[in-house]
Amino acid sequence: MNFRDILTEKIKNAFVEAGYDDKNAYVSLSGRPDLCQYQCNACLPLAKIYKQKPMDIAAKIADVLSNDDAFESVVACPPGFLNIIVKDEFLTSFINKMAADDQFLFDKIQNPVKTIVDYGGANVAKSLHVGHLRSAIIGESIKRLLRFEGHEVLGDVHLGDWGLQMGIVILGIIEQFGIENLQTDEDRTKNITISVLEKTYPQKSAEAKQNEDVMAECKRITFELQKGEGIYFDIWQKVLAVSVEDLKKNYARLGVEFDLWKGESDTRNVVRGMIDALKEKGFAHEDDGALVIDITNEQDNPPLPPFILEKSDGAILYSTTDLATILQRCEEFDTQRMIYVVDNRQGTHFKQLFRTVAKTGIAGKELDLEFSGFGTMNGKDGKPYKTREGGVMRLEDLINALETEAYKKLEDTIGNDVSDEEKKEIAHQVGVGALKFADLSNHRSKDYNFDVERFCSFEGKTGPYVQYTAVRIASILAKCESLSAKIDLPEGDVQRDLFILLTEYQTAVKGAAFELAPNILVDYIYQLAVALNKYYHEYKVATETDIDKKNSRTNTLKLSFELMKTLLDIVGIEIPKRM
Ligand code: ARG
């Protein structure tokens, strides 16, 4: 039950009762909070249809609602707005119901959709870099948002584990240890370690870029590997295992969890059949030795390039495994919706992929495929984020930088009675919280600038500000016991505004989920933090001597804190024990 929906329902009924169409009648938050809390603008467009003055229509609606016990006042205002103020009793009764419900009266979705969120997208044997960071942060929160709504959601990391980078790493490993020292599982376990992998890929890949023969050998190995057996495959399996173990650690550090650790390679047993079927049905044809599907439509300007299934050397590509993955997900999980949280620069690839699915009908059913692209994280200078040496910034180093900054800030706020170990743990929560908050507070499709100091500031629209607010409330609550669950009528505007804001959370959650835009929720969380700061500055809680007042204020903070915690969890931000 959403408070604003209840108000809209009442307004709609009034329109019908007064003899008007109620299609556009809905209640929005007031644009003039100095005059009213809510407004309805539906009388203006109706005036034309019914050939009446908007003010006359508004007056009739106001009249119908004059006896409704939800409203303190509904006033017709020139040129035909309805300005609405709700009764404190009605608002407070809703707040009490919200506080009594562990789901805050959230309306779970009626028809859950089986959804896979494809995010993370780490590449095996390469270290995670900032490009993967956004996918992890945004994807995790989209997954949690949809789950909160009640959908059946699985997160899949969709590892890059079957492309050319594998041939490069395998060649590098063979050259270091000699193929004779990689024959047994024991040998491979001894030689293939994470530190070996971290060095091997950058070295060999630089070499392959310079030297055509080396590149040709890497491609040959990749092709052999894709047959799914032999020594290259054995080496690959070890590389995969070592890499995944390391990736799991890194993602865990970010608080990101995947249900499925699948990758491109998991399609290896279905790719052939898929290609044959596409050939047989006449969708795939040869073009310059490659096997392609034409997918462009007349309306496409410029035309959409063909979808490539197989290169002229017979190797399959990123596109091939992505197409096969869709089939597999349908088969294995009966998936209805797939959301890809990937860099905007891959937009064309996904357009091609989705078009191929639609054109060939290969999934055998209607599928909802969505590309949820994101922009680039830049340095303070507005250029893609780099290390001092100009290389790609590793995720680990980036998190370290945030933790160090957070630790510095905490030295000013946290007392000496806290152990260094605990301080480090809190610095981690604050550093990661700062990063996630900053990343998610812009619309995902926008680029943004990475700025450690600004992100970690305890003031302004930042993660630490929100976390700090929550920590303060928790410490007040720790000192207060509530005698009954009751929340009394608002004591003044600050509390009334807080109540209204509390009822708005559902609109924020639903809006963010609908648009796959966690920034909508982050904005709400920030507003809530600001309102709560005002609230606990305005009203004493722990030191209040009137026990009824104290009780009601405590319960107000309790509801606010629980809601804040729940919403922060959706965006993956933890509340530290102290700050
Ligand atoms: N591994 C890819 C990359 O690093 C991202 C994978 C995204 N998911 C997908 N199904 N293509 O760019």
C-alpha cells in the first residue's frame, strides 16, 4: 500500500463522482511546499475536453472532497490546480501501520518475472579494473532492487573466459614453464598461481600486439582450446579455477555476490548445434569466409552491421557465446527477462544481439532483453581514470585509496578507545560506501569523475554523510527504550515533513526499479538523511523527560532507521557500528 496511491485513488473517485474522466487524475508532491503538501493538475487538460473553466472543475472536485477524512484541505487555485493538505490523523495512522509492518507496507509485485542480471563481466586471468567496478556496483543494486520488488532474480557474472585472452595467457604459461611441466594436475597446481597470471597476461599481450607471429600462435591456441579438450584445455581449467578464486575474493570485498559463476565457455557444448540450426533455417550465410546473420532493417540509419557467428578461421566470438548464453538461460532457468549491465561502448553489440534473437526467433518465446549501459569513470581531469604511470587502474588499488582516505577522516571522529583493527574495518565500510554512493548517485549512463576526497567527505551528498546519520540515530536508539509502538501526531513541521517523506520511499523504490536507475533510490536515501538530521536537531530524544513524547520520537527514529537500513542494503551500503 503506497500512501500516494491511496490519495490518488480518492482523487480519482472524486473526479468520477463529479462526472469527469479520471484518467489523468493523480496526486503528485507539491511544487510549492510553502502552500500545500500535494497537488493535482488534472483539471487543466479536462477544461478543454468538457469546455468548462478549469477553476470551476477544480472547485467541484474540492467540494466533493471537503468531507473526506483524509484531507485537511483541498483548495482550488488559479488557474485550476488543486492544492492538497492531508489530515495529520490520516498521515500518522499510515505511519503507524508502516512501522508495524516489517516490509513497510511495500506492495510486492503480483507476477514475479524470472530475471537474470548479467553484470560483473570480469575477464579470467586479467585483473579487475575500474571498468568492471561500475558494472559490479550498478548490477548488484539492480539485482537487489528487482528482488525487493518480488521478482525471481539471479545474478550472473558472465566471465570472459573463452576468448583470445585465454590463448595469450596459455602461450605465456607454456613459455615460462615448458609444456612438459604442465602435464599433470599436480604440476599445473604448482606452477599456475595468481601472481603468475597477473604478470603473464600483460606481458604476453603486449608482445602479441607487437609481433604478428606471436599473435597468430595465440589465435591458434584459442581455436584449439575452443574444441574443449587437450592440453590447452587442461591448462585453461587450472587458470579458470585460480582466477575465479581470486575474483570471488575481490567481489566479496565489494559486497557483490553472484548466484551464477557462468562464463562464455559454458556455452561450448551448445554452440555447434546452435550454429547448425541457424544455418539450416537459412538465417546464417557465408560472407567473405565468415558466417553471419543479416539483421539490419530498412529504418536503421546507419544500417546495423551483420551479426557474426564464426570468423573465417572458424573461431567463434563474443557475439556467438552471448547468443548461445541466451538459449542456455532459457533452457536452464526458464528466464523471461535478461538485463545486461555493461559499458555503454558495447551498446551496438547488444543491439545486434537482441535483434538477432528477435529476427531468428531462436529463443522460441518472447524475451525481454535489456541493455542497461553505463558511462565511464574518469579521473578528476575528466579523462578515463588511470594510474600515475598511465596504466589501467586496478580495482584493488582504487579501493585501497578510498580506505586510506576514510581512515584519515575517521581519526578525527573516532576515539582512541577503538582498536586499530576495528578502525580499519570501519574505514573499509566507509570507503566502499563512499564509492558506491558516488557511483550510484549519477544516472548510470553518465560519465563521472572519481574524486577520493569529495566522495569520502562527511558533509554534502556523500555516502559517509548518510552512514554517519544512520550511526548517530543508532546510537540515540541504543539509549532509548520504547514503551509502546505508538507514534503520536506530528509535533511540528519538521516531523510532519519527515512523515510525508517516509511514505514516499515506495515511489522511489518502484521508480528506480522501473527505470533500472538506482540513482533515484540514492537521491531518496540522501533526502531522508537530510530530514533525519533536521529531526534529531529539532527534537531531543534521549534526554526528553516527557515519557510520551520520548516514546513517540524514539519510535519515529526507529522506523526511519529500519527503513534507511533496508534501502541502504538495496544499494549495497553498510552501516558501520560507529563513525
Ligand atoms: N567480459 C566483458 C568485458 O570485459 C563483459 C561481459 C558482459 N556480459 C555479456 N553477456 N557480454 O567487456
